[in-house]
Amino acid sequence: MSRSDRERYNCFQFPPLDQVGPEGLVAAGGSLSPEMLLSAYAQGIFPWYSDEQPILWWSPDPRFVLFPDALHLPRSLSRVLRRDAFEIRCDNAFERVIEACKSVPRPWQDATWITPEMLAAYCRLHEMGYAHSVETYLDGELVGGLYGVSLGAAFFGESMFADVADASKVALVTFVRRLQASGFILIDCQVYTEHLARFGAVNLPRTEFLRLLDQALDQPTWTGSWAGLFTDLPGINA
């Protein structure tokens, strides 16, 4: 990022993370404005809360990260990819993807964590070109996908869903391979899940995550639609 970009993305200052415990609760309150969300992500912080709570901001230690260069492809999924039954698109149905993710529980989160306020906030980021969806289609029907936020050479994964077996896995692998080819440094997976560990994601100390994030933010942010991500884009950071 340029100096002006860093100043823009750091317009909201959160408490120092070296004063935050391993559970990762950084602050409560604020808003889900695009400016505050982008500031949070640029500082290694993300929102998670339920309807009955104020907005809660988190930066857990350790941090769960997938390096595009270290992607592991399970053998069973290799066979699925060779069958080439799925079609993968990007930024074709962002709101439908996040709506589908609302009903998917995470091991460490309440199933209602994607509140109407959260959905609207990420749709705004999508309209601004910072939030993106990757979708899996089978016979023309949306059957799986994921979404997240991109800054510099970092992608912050938020959630994924699958209505048929392997749909989200195929989206993930195809997407990570594309990010690898485009020079992305890391994919933030937030906290450990056995599912993503199978693909090579690892826990990092928060200090190491922040160091790598700082490197990733030195790269330009490719904003706008990623609809051509799997076809005509030569490279996100080109």
C-alpha cells in the first residue's frame, strides 16, 4: 500500500494488541462503517458478535493462517477436481453467498453471528470492491462458496458454505491456487478448524501474523470486481 493507503486504513486506532490476552477480545462498540472495518482488518482485527451484544472486535492468539504456497490438496478432492463437474465463479452472487453462510455454524461461534447489520456492512464493502465471493455452481445452480475481504496481498476469509458434498472445498482450492499465482502472502482463517487444517492452514503466534500482515499490506490492493478472476485477469497485484 502507499502511505496514503495506510493512513486511510488506519484511521481508527484500536487498543495495542500486545495488551490483549490470547482469547483476543480487543474492544467493544464502534460501528461497521467501511472505514472502521477496513481499519480493523489492516490492524489484524475482525468483528464477531451476536444480536444481543455490542460489536465485539477480536484478534486471537494464535492466529490460524493458510499460506497459498503451502496449500495441501487431499487425494479424494483431487479426484473430484479431475471430474470437473463444478463451475467456479467470483463476485457473481455475493449477497446470496453471505445469506447462505448465515445458517452455517462454526465450532467457536453462534450460528447467528452474521446479523442483518453484518450482512449489510459486508455488502457495502463488496460494492466498494473490497469484499469478494467465490461461488461453486452445479448444473447452473449455486451450491457452495465462500466470502471475505481483501487488502494488499492478504485475504481475510469470513465464512463458507456447501449445499452439496465438496462444493466449498472445490471453491477454496481453486481460489487459493489463483491467489498463489497472483502473489498473495496469506489467507487469514482467524481460528483453528480441523477442516481448514486438512488444507494446510496452521496456527501462528499473533506477533508473527502481524509481521506477515504488515508485509502483505505493502502490496497494492486490487479493488473492484473480481468477476474475471478465473479467466482474464493476469494477476491481482499486476
